[in-house]
Amino acid sequence: MHAIAMGGLVIFFLLFVFNDNYASGLYLSIALLVAGAVCTARFIVSDHRPAEIYAGLVVGSLAQLIGWIFPL
């Protein structure tokens, strides 16, 4: 769940940076820093295997992209 949330966070700010006239790269940089810290903490605590972390990032990213491509 942590990696899924971080994947969604990074893609949200990536889409925000490229589609908003007033956005800066600072938001994306902070999102990447937070995602890196959270996923690194999961590795250090040994709660998850690397494949689980990467799969969570991919699932969160895909969920955000699908929501962007197919809005309700």
C-alpha cells in the first residue's frame, strides 16, 4: 500500500507539472524525494521484497494514468 500510494503521488505531480501553466518542478522533486524515502524505509525494515516495492510503484502509477486518460 505504501508503494502504491507513492507511485500514484509521483505520477499525479508529473501530470500536474506538464499540464499546468503555473506548476514548477519543485512539486515533482518533493514527490520523488518522499517516494524514495518511503520505499527505502520499506527496504530497510525488510517488510517487503524489492519486487513487491516495484510492483506497488507500477500499480500506483498505472492507476493514476488510467484515471487521467479515462476521466468520469
